[in-house]
Amino acid sequence: MDSEDEIAFEDSDQEMSTVSGYEILDQSALESELKDLITDVQDVLEVSPGVAQILLMKFKWNKGALMEKFYESQDANAFLADAQIIPKPKEGKPALRQGECAICCDETELTGLACGHESCSMCWEMYLVEKIKSGVCQIQCMASDCNLIMGVEMILSYLTDNEVIVKYRHLVLRNYVEANSVLGWCPGANCEKVVQVNYNEPQLIECSCGTRFCFSCSNDSHKPATCHLIRQWKKKCQEMQEKKHTGEGYGTDSETFQWIMSNTKDCPKCFVSIEKNGGCNYMQCRNENCRFQFCWICMKDWNVHRNGWYSCNAYDANADAKRESSRAEFHRFLFYYTRYINHEKSLKLEENLRKTIRQKMEDMEKLSLRWIDVQYLQKAVDTLSECRRTMKNTYVFAYYLKRDNNSLIFETNQRDLEMATEQLSGYLERDIDDTDFDTLRQNVLDKSRYVEHRLQILQQHCEEGKEQDLWEFVE
């Protein structure tokens, strides 16, 4: 590869969609932003781009904090040494010497870091590839007792596989995004777009790939439930799943939880989704800013499994006494869960309805109607989907909501929206073949307007309750 002082990001067409409250960036726009930041630090500190990048990563890409710390230091080299970075005079391509590699024991040319630890180029590359494939972009010297961070230029000088180089570049970008509170990756399948928001708080994002998600938690749109309630709900579902696995099931009703029997769990510290693809129950979060080590079975800190503290195999004698109260809680949970999951299933099934409506619109256009005159059908399906999402999450909201007069008003609004949603859904599914287009248009518009009205009432009530601090939740 070409020898350059900084990571040479591949050129691509820039795409930036400006929407109220946020922007959708592609990787080229993000790379340009990152390069400008590296250049600013490089010019002020008079270091190589690679050192500037490592310093920014250590300071979580906060240029202000980095500069402040630098100016507090009396000596630039001492500052770099404190940051575990090779001082500028010792940077560059590693010096070569002949000798025996301490890793593979071959007699060959050895290269090393300023710390004095040496190895052959092949062993350095194997070490770097392993680290990069495991999701690490701030890579320390391979010596177990050395914490010196390898320079970016040195890392790139050892790598020969272009796929690994691309992976390393992506890890640097991911590190930058995860450290920035107003940036976030789109969770859509195979989407590499980044969202830049004007303020960091829960808000609905619609990416250019079509994925809709909450910026704060990356879940699907979940109003009126908060991010915290959704997190608690998923945790509750997981607990119920685990009770089934451990023999604390509740008869055939427990089969309802088949949908969540997967190989993923959330990191107990940062809540990033983690997949278990091996037999070992030791897990380490791959979030660069977390790296929490925990047990897959009990989800506790891995440190409690050392030095005689291992307890995953210990039977809990109080489990039987707790079972009866758990049974009652299960049936309450099941009441809300079945309604939650039914709306989720309906939302998926109504994707077929969307195709049917599309075909109906095309048929109507062929019968001399203008395309703009049949758009009300598409809007009706969009409204139906929005109501399904909202209804699904009202049951999460209601599960944790403390019962009082306000909760009764909420349940009334929930009931009215649910009835209106089912009426619209039923009409679109059963009466869409009405050949009287004027009657069809009027009925669809009437039902759509009514369901939109009920949705607005419920959403306004939830917002007013939040603003006036009326809601009390029991967890």
C-alpha cells in the first residue's frame, strides 16, 4: 500500500440529506469531518496525522479537552509519553535488525516499537489482524506488560490485506461516532449511513434507506413508551424466557415466548446487543467505549467468577417460595405481552396489504384516474402502520403505568385508538375491491381522518402527562 501519514479513506460520492432536527450523512462526509479534526490537531501540536488521531481517540475525539491538557503540560514529549504514544523523534517506519523472533522463533529481520519490544513483520501483522478483527482500533504493543499504543502509520505499514485495512478504517469511524453524543449509526440492515442530530434526546429518525428508529436507543419508533421503559420491557421479556429455560415455566402459556429465544443479549453495562457464537460463557462487550467483561449465564461481572466466587451452578433455595408470586406476575405480564405482540404481528402481516393497495392504485390509474387522485390509499396504509406501532408500545407504557385517574383516561384513549385502527384495517382488507371509486374514496378518507384524530388525542394526552409530571411508573 502507499506510504502516507494518515489513513487514506477511499473517495466516494457525498450524500447529505438535511431534515428538520437531523442530517443523514454517508461515510465520505463523516471521513471528511474526521480528517479536518485530525488536521486541526496536527497543525497545533506539530505531530503526525497518526499521532493526532491516537490523541483524539484517547480524548474521545474532544479537541477542546485535548488542547487544554496539552497546554497544561510543560513538555510536549512528556505529554506524548503520558498518553502512551511514541514521541515524534522516534516515530516513523521501525528500524530493522537481524535476530530471532520471540514469537515464532524464526531467524529473520525484526522490527519494534520505541519501548524496545521486537518481532518479525509476519507476527506483528498476525497480532494486528487478530486485534482488528476483534473490534479494537487503539492497539497496544503485543508485549503483555507493555501499554504503549502503536502508531497509526506503524499499523498500516504492517498490514497487507486490503480487507483488514478497510476494517481498521471502519473501526476508526465507529470509534468517532460512538464517542460523539450527536452522531449515531443507522441500525438498518446493510446501511452505513450516520445520523447527526442537533440535540441529543429521544427523537424519531427516518434514514434515507427507509429505516425508522429512535436516535437515543436505536430501537424502532416506540412512543409513547420512553427508551427506559422499552429497555425494561425487553429485559422483562428476557427474564421470562430464561425462567422457561431454567424449569420455572408456567405451562403451555410459556410457549408464547418462542419469539425471543435467540442468541443475543444486551451488554449489562452499555446495552449494546451482543451475539454469542461460541461455547465459552466469558463475554466481552465489543463497544470500544465499554469493553465490559461479564458472564453470559448470569450477566454479572466476570470478576465475581474468580477466586472462589463462582456461583452460577449454585441452587437458590428461595426459588420455590418465589414461584407462586412469580406466577401471578407472569399472567399480568402475559396480558400486556399478547396484545403487544399481536399488534407487532399485524404490522408485519399488513406489509402484504401494502402490496395489495399498491396494485389497486395502479389498476385505478389504468381506469383513467390520475395517480395523485389515488394517493389517499397509500396515505391510509401509512397511517395504519403508524397506529400499529403506537398501539404496540401503548401496552409497554400501560404495563408500567401506575393505576390512577390519569391511567384510566389513558386506557380510554388507548381503547378508542385500537377500535379505530381495527376498523380502518378491516375496511382496507375487506372492502378495497369496491368498484364505486367515489364511495371507496370517501369511506377510506373518513376512517383515516378519524383514526388520525384518535392517534393525535392519545399522543397529546401522553405528552401533556409528561410535561405536567402526571405519569407514575412502577418497575
